[in-house]
Amino acid sequence: MAGLWLGILVASTLLTGRITMSVFDDQVRVFFLQHMAPIESIDNQCGGPETQNGIRGTVSATRNRGKSIRCRWNVGVKNGNNIEFRFDPTSVLGSATQIGSDCTREWIAIYDGSKADQRIVKKGVCQKDLVEPVAKFCQGSVPSIFLFEGHHAIVEVCSFRRNAVATTGLSQLFAKITWLVSETLFLSRTCGQEFGGVGNGPAAAMTAGAVTSPGFGERNYPDNVLDCDFTFNAPAGLVVRFHTDSFTLEAGDRNGRCAFDALTLLERVSTGDYREVAWFCGKNGPQHLTTTKGTVKLRFKSDPTYNDKGFNITWQFTPPAPNTLKCGRPPIAPLLSTNGQMSSIVGGSEARPFSWPWQVAILTRGSDRVFCGGTLIAPNWVLSAAHCYYPVLSTSHQQYEVRLGEHDLSVKEGPELITGMLKIIVHERFSPDTVDSDLALIKLDQTVSNLNNDDTKRFACIPHDNGFVHPGTICYITGWGETLPTEGFSGLKFAFLNQTTFSATLTTMVDLEEPHRERSFHPANPRDRLRQAAVPIIDDAMCRNLFPGAITDNMFCAGYREGGIDACQGDSGGPLVCTKPDGSFDLMGVTSWGFGCAQPKLPGVYVRVAKYRKWIEETIAANP
């Protein structure tokens, strides 16, 4: 019916990628009710709803013999956005092979719906020269993409060549147009922001604010985003602190690496030169992260496939953490990833040299291979795993050496301190059958001195008695141990275990040909350079289900359900640390045992250090 106004809009849904969202919102609904061009009676030659809004849609026109084409659609997006039109090259009008069509008889016209006057309201579809269009295309001149600068477009497809189809009953795709919210606008509105530094603009004067992914709060972030940078230039003497309010990107790969969509933190090392410091993906954004440099970038990228809600991250310029002997603060910032992307241990990566300054290597004298690790917690005390030294405690301390300030064990790097042990104190409740209370304190025969001027040696923090880490929290393990996945029981890491009771439980859980195979004293595939990996804390109930009857209240699990990243032989006694809100690290776990290394559904098991804070303090005080 000519001149009929569409008075009722029927909400529909639009499926794009992996998200489903309503194509109507109140803003566009009200606009269309007030400004929508009238819709003529259009037969089935015109494809797609006459009124479309949201983030994406398609319109089309089919030519049948003996019929003209008169199609009109209203397309709208949120005010402030633009519309991108993409023309199908397989259609008659979109084809570039037949140039010279009569533009007075066939065309595509795009009008600015927000400026259309009453002539469109009063007249029907495809009235020549009625209103000046924003763009008009004929066969041979139709582009592949046209960017409409506005939020309401009126699209008309017209043809008055009734005999163009030669065969009776045959139809042709005359035109097909896909429209979507312009990615160019999203990116230009979001990316490239710079805060602080020189200049008179409002961003230069900002000392705090927020950054978001393109389209955040309106839609999922776009595909194929490359180097969407946010640059922060803190005033002299200040650094940048980030905190995540919302963070949902595509998850990492099966090994936890941020290989698809990712947010990367980069710090400036010289003019124009930045290096990557940390990677974030999945649901793990930067939490209370304080940089060590005053000039940094956040860089967002996305790949061509899956996209998600994106991120909203607050930031502020703040004084740096004081360079004191406070525990858990490495002067050389580690290269962190919240999703496993660092190079093992098994499935991890090489650590930034000296960025885990509490890490200790324990070797047999005369050997060049680490058999266990440890953590510096006081000037002359190291916390390690009891099973590393059991049962030859009376003489074992004389055959070992402790190395601090190490990164590459194969070369002399300068800051190394090699010392012996005065005594090894194993927790009195340690059980070789259950591996419960798997802790040992080692008193060094040298005191680590001059820590104020030595960035390669620092203490780790011992958490309080009520220290708790939420399941899913990403923490970090380090060591020089085995780097290839293994099967069979790994009493982690030492061949002492009386496994009669302990392995009987595990054998009922996993059917392996060698259920009692122990981890060797020296790893078969060690690394000379310290390695690290990011692992999530596993819910206690799930941990107990994975190892029925073997988990006590003094243990917890960390790792990936699919395996691939884990501690292994040679890593026993080493640290599992988690970041605190102030950016420092707590020693939440000591690497204890596992069933194989990096095997699916068999994560690493760690001593819950918070349970032993009182024992640690009392033992050190009793052995001055």
C-alpha cells in the first residue's frame, strides 16, 4: 500500500559469529518511529526486512522477467556510528563485467535518512531526481565497499528494464548488499589514545582514567584489529597502575598461550623502542598491576575468527613501589602472562633473568644439575620440600650446595652466591607415605647481605594463616627441572618414596602400565636457564576428585585440566607465587608431588604454605 507508515516495529534477532543479540534498542526504535521513510507495498523481489537496525543485516533484490524492481529499506545504527555497505559482486549490478548500463533505468541509491524531507514521505519508491542521494551506483560503477557517514540510511534498488531476463521463469540476483556498523569508526574512536606527556589537550592533563576495547558496551570488539595502542606517559617519578573492571577476550590456545585475541603490556626501553612485558587473554586481565616504567603501552589485537565483549581497564599515574627490602617485590619485573604464555618447567618459557630473585637452586656438590628448588624467605633461610632430603637427614646437608642469584647454570653471570647448608629441618609431621607437611627449612652457612644494592636476591612473602587464593587465580611456578611431559607417579621429584599406601590410591585412579614409576633424582631433560609458567589455582573439591584419598587440607592443586603445563622432576621445593593487590608476590605454595608431569586431569600438587606460617616463624626463631 503506497504511502503506508510502518507503525509497529517487530523485534527480531541477529546472529553474528558466536553472539546472538537483539537488533532493536530504544534509541533506534524511537528514531525510526519519528523519521522512517514510508514503505511501499513490495513484492517478493525485495529481500530482507524493510526496516533494519542493530549491527549487521542484508538486503537483496531479485529480477524476474516482465517485472520492474522498486525496493526500499531503512537501515539504522546507534547515533554517532557510521554504516558500512558491502556489495555482492556476483549480482547483476555488482558485476564489473557488463559496463555501460543505463543509469536512468537501473541504479542503487543511498539517502541520508536523518535529512530526508517530505518529498520522500509523499512520493513512492524509486522516484528519479526526487531527493539528491548521498551516493548513486549503476552497473560497472558499484564499489565493493561504501562507507556511509551517518546513523540512518535509506537504500533503494531500482530497475525499469522489464525485459532484461530473456527466459520465461528465470530470475537473477539483481543486487545484494550487506550492511554493518563501521569498524573504522570504532577503531578511530578508541585506538591511538595517548595520556600524559607533552601537549595541551585534555588527555595530556589526565592523571587517571579508563580505556576500553573498540565498541565496548555497545557490541563485541571487531575482528582483525591490529596494534590498537593506548600510550601512557607518566610524569617524572611516577609509573602507571592498571586494574581490570571487565575483561573477556577469546581464550588462549590449548597450552594457555595468548595466541589469538590478546592485550599486551609493553614498556619503553629507549626512544621509540618498546618490549613486551605481559600478555592477557580469556577472562584474566591486569589486576592491580603497577608498572616499573613511566612510559608504557597497552596493545590490543584480534584475529579473524571469534570475538567477545572486550575490556574496560582503569588506570592512574602513581608513585612507584618503594625500593626497600619488603618481601615479594622483584626489582627486575618478571615477564608475566595470565594465560600460560611464557617459555617450562613443562610447557612454560624461559624467565627474564633475575626476575624471580627468591628462586634458589639446590645441587649435589660436584654436580651441575639441580635436583630440587627452594625459596629465599630470610637472609639465611630457604624453604624447600621435605621429600628432597629424606631420609638421610643427618648427613645430607653436607653434600649439597645452594645457589642464589642464578639464571643460567652453565655460565658464570656475576651475581651468583654459592653457599652450603648448616642444617636441614624437616617438618615434624612430614609423612613419606602421604607426602603431607612436605616442608623443610634450610639454614645457610652464609647470610645473604647487601640486599639493598643487589637486584638478583630478594625474599618471598610468607602469606598469613588465613591466606587464600580464589580458584582460577593465575599464579606462577619456576624452576630448572624436567621440560618434557612424563607419565607415572612423580613423588615429585625424589626417589625416596615408600609408595605402598600412597600409590595404591593413585593406581585406582589412573590405569598406567607403570603406576609406581618415580621421578628421578636428576631430571632427564633439564634446562640450564630458569623457566617459568603460569598456572591457575584449582578448586579444592575438584582437586580432591582428581586425586581421591590423596589430598589433605595442607595441599592444593594448580594447573590445567587438559595438561601441557606443569612442574616436574627437579622443580620440587620450588615456589608457587601469586600476586597481591599491591603488586607484590606471596609464596602460596611449595612444589610437592604429582602423577606424571603435564598429564591431562593430573595437575601439580603443592604445599599450602599459609598453613605453616607459625611453624616457619617459630623454627627460625628457635635456630638463631
